[in-house]
Amino acid sequence: MTGDQTASLLYLALLGTVIAGYVLLAHRQSLGRAMRQMGLWALIFLGVIAAYGLWADIQGTVMPRQSVFAEQGRVEIPLAPDGHYHMTLGINGTPVRFVVDTGASDLVLSREDAARVGLAPEELAFIGAARTANGMVQTARVWLDEVKLGPLQDRHVPALVNGGEMTGSLLGMAYLNRFSEVSFGNGRMVLTR
């Protein structure tokens, strides 16, 4: 265990001792009832800890993810709880998560994602401009060597790098138009090649 984990464990043990002491003192007249209540709270506390520790596994099982059906050239993306469609593409061998934005013309990388896929944002020429919900931003035109969606692969794909603040990357119509059909229904976006 690391020092932080040990400190957290000691803090939780101290907190549990204080709560148990309070319950015992407050209910010293009816000790059996106090013990039942403490047992119930202990089970609730352990359940919360277990759910927190297992959240990544639970989320992967309960929340659907994008599915690629290579034989059919079809990709299904579920609608996320935030009301958007999110896709993970391999850009130059690096997974990048995109928000699908049918209102955007281009595939747009944030500066952070551009750096992760091997582009050097500080060396790019931000001579283009784009109108966004946050106003005008400067952009740099780039060409991505490889864009993969499961086994589906595109080479030499044009994209933009956003010169402004951007929390994630956007997947616009320039990439979606590479599919013969894009449909929405029943909480899914289906792309067909």
C-alpha cells in the first residue's frame, strides 16, 4: 500500500470509530437496536466502497460502447448519457475520443490530441479561421497519415487543429461523408461503408 492509501485507510477507520462511538453513546439504553443500526450502516458503507472500486468494470458492462461489424462495414455508436455520440478513432496509431458534431464541417483536433498523435501544435501555422459556439478561433490545416475505426482505415485524411481552448476533439461531416450511409434512430448512430 502506498502512503496515500494507508492515510486514507486510517482516516476511514478513525471516522468509523467516531461514528460507532456516537451511535453507542446515543443509544446506550437500547444497545441491541444500536448494534443493528451500526451493522446496517457498515453494510451500506461497504456497498458504496465496493461500487466505487468496481465502477470501471460496471460502466464497461452496463453502458454500451461503439461496435464495429467489419464484415458488414457497419459501425454502431450508442447515444451517451450526455446526449452526444462519442467515437474513438485511431489517429496515427493513437486512440482519440471524439464528439460527433454534424454541425462541424471538419475533423477538428484539440491541441492536446494533436500533440498526442504526433503533431507539434507549436510548429503549426494557425492561418485559418473557424466560427464556433465560443466565437472565432484560429485553425491549422493538417493531414493525418492514418485514421482507423476498427478495421476500417483511411489514409491522408484532412483535419484541422483548433488554436483556441477546446476540451476534446470533434468529428465533423468531412469524416462522416466517407460513409455511404449515416443514420440515427433508437438511441444509435449507424455508419455504413
